[in-house]
Amino acid sequence: MSSRRLMAVLGVLTLAPNANAQSRQLFSLQGAALLTSLQGDAFDVLRVGTGFGGEVQLRVNPGPFSLGAGLQLTKHSSTSQGLSNKVSLSGLFLEPRYAIAVSSRIVRPYVAGRVALMSQKTDLGDLGGTLPVKANALAYGVGGGFVARINGHLGFDLGAALTSLNFGDFKYRDTGATSGLDAGSGTMFVLKAGFNVGLGRD
């Protein structure tokens, strides 16, 4: 084997772990803007529209497989006569990812899963007044995207996810009693764009 070929092989072996990782650092912090669309019969009845918001997550990046945990929040509008015109959707989530090996040293595509405990909050109209209600749901789904490395510590993340969830009935936030109004079940489609910041040294 020639010295030039040997150097090329050693270079590939040296770069492989970093090329496959979500971040060159073991820990990273990610923030992203979200666009969320809710689909399903119950959501259609409640007329909950597309929402905008954001998420933040801390990720651990030992290699091609990484794991993130964080918080997401989106604000939606509703045109249902029984609800106020404001609906918030928030959740705590876990997001495992697997980076796909490609020849590029800049762009790293990935596939991802997500499990989240979601909470939907709004107000119900009652005899000219409003009653605060909420509903919880376990959401799970899959997604994907890519991270484009800007420099050694900063990357641009663009992705999408589709999750399934079932909230059941709204409950009054002050008493915990069931309202009898279905909070919605179906799917949640999310587009996100943001930045991933590596923490510490490479």
C-alpha cells in the first residue's frame, strides 16, 4: 500500500466518528421554531388551527446514536363556539436520533423517534363566562431531517415529525372534574428549524 493511500485510509477512520455524530461535542443545546398542524376528526370539530411556537432540548451525542430531552410549546387559534380563541399545546419529550453515514462532512441526515407527554389548555365558554380546562395525552411518532454544520460548535437543524395522540375529555383546571367535551385525537405534524450548539470542547 502506498503512503498516499495509507494516509487517506487513516484520514477516513479519523473523521468517521465526527461525520456520523449530531455534534462534535458530547453535549449540545438545541433551539428551534415550530409550525404544528393538528389533524383528525375531533380536532376538526374543535376547529383548532395551525400553531406556531418553539422547542428547546439538551442532547447527548456519543456517536451516530444520540438522545435529546426537552420542552415544546405552540399557540393555536380555535373558531369553535364552545372554546376561547386561544389554545396552547405544550409537552415534555424524549427524542432519540440516528445519524445516517454519508460522504459529506458538512450535512448529516438523521432519522428520529419521539415520545412526549402533551398538555392542551384553553377556556370553555359558559353562560357568558369562561372556564379554564386542560387535557393530557401521550404522543409518539417518527421523523427525520438533517443538521448542516456551520462551524465546529454550531449547526443548522431542519426537520419534520409526525406523531399520534389522544387527549380524551377536557378537565376543569381548578377542580379536575371532567367537562364532557372531547379535547381531540388524531395526528400532529411538526416542521422545525433551528440551531444546535455544541457545549464544551470537541
